[in-house]
Amino acid sequence: MLAERLRLQGFMVKESTDGAEGAIHALEEPPAAVVADLSMPSISGVQLCRLLRSEAGTSSIPVILRGAEGRRNRFWAEQAGAFAYVVKGRMAELVRALRKAFERQAPDDGFFVVSSTEGLDVRDRIATHLDAALFESVIAAEVRRLGTSESFDRLVDLLSQFVSQVTTYRWMALLRHSPLRLGIHTNPHRREIAVLEAARAVGAGDVTPPLAIVEDEDAVDDTDGPPAVTAPIVFGDASIGVLALAPRAPAHINDPVLVKTIARELGGALRMATLVEESRWMATTDTLTGLLNRRAFLDWGKREVARAARYKDPLSVVLLDVDHFKLINDKRGHAVGDLVLSRVGHLLSKHVRSCDVVARWGGEEFVIALPSTPLSGASLVAERIREALSQEEILDRTGQSVRVTASFGVAELGGDETLELLVDRADRAMYGAKSAGRNRVFSTNGSALRPVTVAANGEAGQPTSPAAA
């Protein structure tokens, strides 16, 4: 009855007895549109729609599903990718849907794909597509779980643990555009070549971004392999990164789909990790100098004091105060004062080890913690920094030189001392240096304050004569 009414409307119609037969007809000779019932013998309209959408030759054919009135029916029709859902009996609405579907179709270029149907079991083909859809949904769910990573480095680590379970590769790379970072998972024996290849694959250019490297045997130790597969990572309307994977030979046929699926779902997790990193940075960092702030230093310092006490490891603290800073602010302005503090923070970072911690204590005061360092070694570090600072050339916006010096106090952790008491002793030593004329280093051993001198051999010590003291 429906076919006859459509023919009267001017359509050329080919009928099928059930959904499976209709699928074979559509695959053998792709039509301009398909009209099917939501409920049919053999396969449902939803299954038919998914099958046609998944096949290359029929993926763009509009499918109009018919059925009873109801939100659930419309929902499943939309999820299956149907062009429209029409309630049975509404002929005028069906014709309008067909004409709209034809209007939206691209012009025929004379080229079409015919799928092979020899020996085709439509149910097997549907099961294959459902398996592929299930695979994608599982991958998507696992990637979305990475939203709890809380940092870029941990995201790269967890992503590598997951992806290495579902495919094999020489290396995997994740580029984040802002702030720029490149995470790479590679075999330990292929680190250098992986960094070079990954940087090229993600479009990082000649300059390699700051790296987050994960090295283990989950990445295969192969020298050569197929070209890297890449996909952009998008969050909202913005591109925020690139995912790249270098398969091992021979490449798996599903690797491009895998990379595309992961990249499609990774935008939220990457953005969330970036936001957490930014919030932590703002909570722990002094924005003017880029150093840790006082709160972050105290949090770290309390753990370090406990570690040093447990393992009987020396720990020293250097506290310094920029000399005559108020005079700099009053005469040169606060902009110059900020410049001085920024340059002092940069200089301190350059003159300490990677295991040392530098922080802005407050105002024009800075603090340096030196793990595994006794009082003599810390005094030597303080003296070297004092001399470097006194020789540092700082120019204001007009090109005028600003001479900057600082007074230093050094103390070593003793007995059951707390971090607060340790810093307090360093503070008293620093004020001893200020009282003695500034631009010098004083250390404290217990309650005694002593000026630090540097011998010809470069070792720190105290003056031996009363006059020198």
C-alpha cells in the first residue's frame, strides 16, 4: 500500500519483504533513500540504519524510519543515524521528509560504491559493526576516566598504560599546545629517536617542547616501522593538542580508528589536567618571581624536616633580605622594585642545585632550603650567591643601573628542631648581617652568630681573630 502511494507521488520504488532483504538490495544497488519500519521481521529498522551508515557504499543514504508515536522510538531512530522518524499513517509528512532528504543530498558525480553481497549474512555484518561500536565505546569510556589525572605528566603515564594494552607501538606522543608540553612513551633504548620522530609528527618544529617522558618495555624496541598516525585533540571549538602513535610493523588495520577515537575523547581529560595544574600553580607560586610562595615552602619544608630527622641527614636554610629595598621603591618606583625582586628570584634559581628549594618568603625576603647540606656548605652557597648578586647588573626602563645587595642568614637543622625554629634562627642570623653593615653572610650554630668568610681554597669558615670578628 505504501509503495503504491509513493509511486503515485512520482517516486520509483523497490520493495523488500523484510529488513535483511532490504539491506542486501541497498548494498547491491544503492538507492536515493530508504524507508523502513522501526519493527520488522529478521532485523529491526535501527539495525538496518546502523548497517547502512557503516558501509562505504550506503553511508550517505538518508534512512527514514516509521513507527508508533513515542519519544523513545524517536530517540532510538536519532541514535541510529536516521534522517527522520515519521509516525505510521502520516503520508504527507513522509513525502515531505523524502523530498527534504533529496534536496540535501550532494549532486551525483557518477561514482558510486557497490558492496559485495555474495555469501552475505546480514546478521553477521550487523554483529561486526556492533562489535566495532562496542570497541569504540569501551575505548571512549577508558579515555574519559583519565579526566582524574590532575597533571599532564600523570595523564601521559596513564594513557600509555592503557593504549599499550590495546595495540603495539614504537612510541606514542601527546602534544599540548598551551602551556606547551610534549609527552612521549617510548622504549628506553629508543628514547632519542622517539623524541625526534615524535616532535616532527606532532608539528612541534625544530624546537622540542618541554618533555614528559615515560620509558618502559611496553613500547617495543623496534628501529623502523610504519609512519606515525596522528589526530588533533579538540575541546569545544579549539584545537588544544595532537596525539600521535608510531605503530610497529606490520601496522594493525584498526590503529587509525583507535588514534582517532582516543583523540576525540581526550580533549576533556587534557583540559581538566591543565586546569588542575594551573590552579595548583597559582596556589603554590609567587606570580612576580615564579618561585614557590611561603605556604608551599612550609608544606614542603615540614616533610623535608621529618625526612632529615629520620635519616640523620643534614638540612640547612638560607634566609636573605634585599638591602635598602624601601629606598629603591621610594626613589625608583614600585615597577623597578618589582623588577629587582624578579631578577633576584631568577639569580637564586640559577645558583642552586635541582634538589634545592627556593621560595619568596615575603616582601623582599627569600628563603633557600638545602637538603643533605651541612652549615659549612650552606654558608659557602650563601656567600657565592651574595657575591653574584652584588655583581649583577640590573637596568631599569631608562637604562640606569640599580645596584642590589642582600644580607644572608644561614642555619642548620639541629636535634628535634622544627622548621619554624630553624627559619627563625636563620632570620636572627640575617639580622645580625644587617646590623653588621649589610651585604654579608652570617651563620648561626645554636645561639651564636658568626660572619662567614671564604678562604683561598673556596671553603667557608669563620674569622679566627677577635678583630676580624
